[in-house]
Amino acid sequence: MENEVELLTTQEAAQILRVTPQTIMNMIRRGDLPGRKIGARGNTSPWRIPREAVIKYINFDAEESNVKAST
């Protein structure tokens, strides 16, 4: 399917952003990242984050830093 969304675990999102999984959970709670709780999976977090949202977060953060540097 063309419209499939790649979902990341909190651990995978944390690795991309170089933060802890707890920071990812805090970001979801604050609304900085969208997340969905998808079932219980034993010892792993049931939360999933769209990969595209993590990439957009990185790009937005970089753009915001550029704006601050130019003012």
C-alpha cells in the first residue's frame, strides 16, 4: 500500500533524536510529537510514533535554530 505509515517505537524515536525513551514520552505528553498506544507488548512500550513526525520535528528544530541565529 502506498499510504502505509512507518511507525517507530519510543526506543527507535529516541535513537534518532539522541534522547531517552522517557524524553520521547514527555514529548508525546506535551504534544511535541504525535503518538498512539497500540496494544501491550510485554516489556516494550506500546507507544508508536510516525517516523515522518520525528523527521519533521528535526527539520522544524533546525529551522527554528537558523531563525534565532539570524536575528
